[in-house]
Amino acid sequence: DASLGRERLGRFYFDIALSSPSALPSLFAFADPNRVMFGSDFPFPPQPVVVGTARMWEKFEIDADLRHAVDRGNAERLFPRFADSRHQTFTPPVTARTAHA
């Protein structure tokens, strides 16, 4: 059943490790934006690849709330004990409005 498969896939978490900017719109169209996080796959790819991918992400045009969610907010909600109390802020879940802005 396709709806059951979509429901199950909706439980997955995704990261943007080594994602090209051309793949990100498809990811954000498919995945719940509250389940997408920054990732680098470091130390497996060479450092220049990780740095280049991070720079591409920094230049990717996206809503500020969604960027914050991907950069740290979603991870802080998933792993609250790892949140740095100096930077800990309430990060509300991303809405459909901000996910596709």
C-alpha cells in the first residue's frame, strides 16, 4: 500500500551530508522538514569535500527558520541532552510555510 509506505518513510530522519544544492529542493519537498539535519559524514570524505559541501549549504537560499532547524534546531529537539546550554533556544517545529518558502 503506497500510503503505508509513505507513512513509514515519514518516520525517517535525513541529513544533508554531501548533498548538492540541486538535490535539496527534492529532499525538502519529500521529507518532513523537522526531520532534516545538517550532516557532513566527516571523517570519511576528504576534508576539502566536506568544507566545499558546507560552503554550498551556506549559500543555498532557504528560509531562515528552516536553515536554523537544519543547522541545529532539529538535532537539539531530537537529542536535547547534547544541546549546548549557552546556545540553547526554543526552536519551534518548522511549518509547511517555512519549509517551502
